[in-house]
Amino acid sequence: MKGLSERVTRLKPSATVAVNAKALELRRRGVDVIAMTAGEPDFDTPEHIKEAARRALAEGKTKYTPPAGIPELREALAEKFRRENGLEVSPEETMVTVGGKAALYNIFQALIDPGDEVILIAPYWVTYPAQIELAGGVPVVVPTAPEAGFIPDPDAVRAKVTPRTKALVVNSPNNPTGAVYPREVLEALARLAMERGFYLISDEIYEHLIYEGTHFSPGQLAPEHTITVNGAAKAFAMTGWRVGYAAGPKAVIQAAIKVQGQITTHATSIAQWATLEALTNPATQAFIQRARETFRARRELIVEGLNRLGFPTPKPQGAFYVMADVSRIDLDEVKAAERLLEAARVAVVPGTDFAAPRHVRFSYATSTENIQAALERLEALG
Ligand SMILES: Cc1ncc(COP(=O)(O)O)c(C=O)c1O
């Protein structure tokens, strides 16, 4: 019997899945575990968005759509990028995908040749290196320090550029650190991409969850070099709907659509109509505002609590995650996460796969009561 491909054998399963499985197993045995692992808002999708999906269903909008997405949604995306991100893109320079994850996959497949290097800023979202390697690329990692709030130094990024550098991935607000990169840093990285002729892939999926400062899209400065990736999941509490989108130079977007056409074909028709409603109905803005205020209050609670209990973490300005240093429990973050789960019944994701040794990621996309209870359990741990 012949074996599995080398490619898939090398592929790492998601770190979150492993810890979730353990937490679920404990729950099954009747242990009450507080899960702080979620990468999704704990709110329901707003009613006006659900209603648009029901309408699409009732109207029989259940057939194949063009691979790049329904024209109405691509037009709304071009308008959204202009209004919210200062990007001048036409509908043909946008694409709708099966989640932000598939947008990234299609783009990496469209850009990377075997041996091409893609620079990642650590700690990074675990999916980037996995998808880069699936495309035959080589992730090149630039570390950041908690003392610098996990903000990258553009000179350190410059030092990693080689003739094989094809792209740099930037994710601000950041998963897993919650860091929001200052505009000057993003501008410096965009200038570097222009100067050295590589692509900047800007993952802006948490753009609306910023508690201090404002969001800046580097594509404003380097439109020929930047592919901006985003999605409906985090902004509109639509994780399960699987809608992502991207904008960028026409040749890259067309190539990514060609990839999509041979894989998923397109995002689900009904979910595309729902996303159109999310982007165009002003009620969505009120929802985002409320979500942001809720997350902001939870952030205060968890950051203060973790620092007080000896798990240092810089105060993040965005997203709904904090990276805490757990080395006082164990220098090995996997062992520390296990101890937190077994002794305190709090589930977190070890930093290993995010390239964040000695750290674990807490998600505060859970109720204030859960955060308070989790902090009490950590305190009882001593
Ligand atoms: C940084 C980042 N980018 C992209 C995504 C993709 O989300 P989705 O595929 O659900 O749209 C996620 C989800 O966790 C994320 O954290």
C-alpha cells in the first residue's frame, strides 16, 4: 500500500483543534471547563443579515454564481474598500471566497513557486505557514518582542528580504497578539515592498475590532503591490457562513479566481447575499459598535487580571486575543497550557504553533462571567 503525500504528512493540524479536543473530552467526563480558545465572536449573526439569507433562499438564489462572486457583492466590496479603507479598486479587482482562509489559500497558490520565500511576522496565525508550505513556499520568520507590544521593526523585516522573497504577510489587528501596528510601521513595510518588488498580503480581518487608534490599510500606499484580505466572519459574527474576500492588482485577483474555480468554485450563494446585506445595511454599523464596546470592557478585565496574577501581557489594542507569558507555571508552554486545563479547568492555546514560546493565547470572545471565573481559577492555582 502506498502512503500519503509528503506534503500532507508535513502539514500540521491546527493547534486550536488539539486543545479543543482535550477540553471537550474533559467536558464529556463532566468537568466544567472554561474555554478561552475561541477564534470567533460569541454573538449571534445580526437578524437583518439572517433575514437576507432567508429572502435569498425564498427567491431561489440557490444556483451556481460566477467564481469571483455575485456582481452585486463585488460592487459593494469595491465601495466598502473605497469608503472604509481608502483603496481605489474596481469590482474586477475584488473576489469573494469561502472564508478569509480560502482567500489566502487561493492567493498563495497564485503567487508562490517552489522555493519562494514569504516573510511572516511572529507570533503569527498558524494557517499562514501551513498554506505557504502547501504551495511549496518557504516561510521566513521575523520575531517580535512582548516588550515592544509585538510590533515589528521594519529594519528587522528588511534584513530578511532576499532575491527569493515573493511576499510579506502583515496581520493588523493581529491574531494571536491583538497588536495593532502603527501607521508608520505599515507605511515602512509598504515602501519596502515597493522598493524590493514583492507583494504585501495584508490580512485585515479584525479591522473593526480596534480599541485605541485607527485602522490603516497599507494598500493605500502600495496599490500595485498589496493584496488586502478580509471577511465576514469576525466583523459580522458570521464565522459559520464562510465568506471572505480580497482586493488587489487585477492580474493577481484573476489568477486567484482561476484557482478558486478549480477548487470550491465560489462561496455559497445564500451566504453571498447575506454578506451583501451586511455590507450595505447601516444596522450593521450599530452591531459592530456594540460588539467593539463589549470586547473593550472584557479586554480591560482580562489584561488587568492576567498581569495581576503574574502572567504578563502587553495591553493589545485590537482583535479579541491576548498572549500571556506563562513561564512562571512552566517554561514549556504546552505543559503550562496542560496544567491550566487540568488544574484550573481553563482551556487556552499554547503559543508553540504561533511561534510564541513561553506564551499561551487567551481569547476573550466569551462572557464577562466566564472571564471573571477563569481569573478566579487562575488565582486559586497560586
Ligand atoms: C488572522 C486571521 N485571518 C484570517 C482568518 C480567516 O477567517 P475565516 O476563514 O473564518 O474568514 C482568521 C480566522 O481565525 C484569522 O484569525
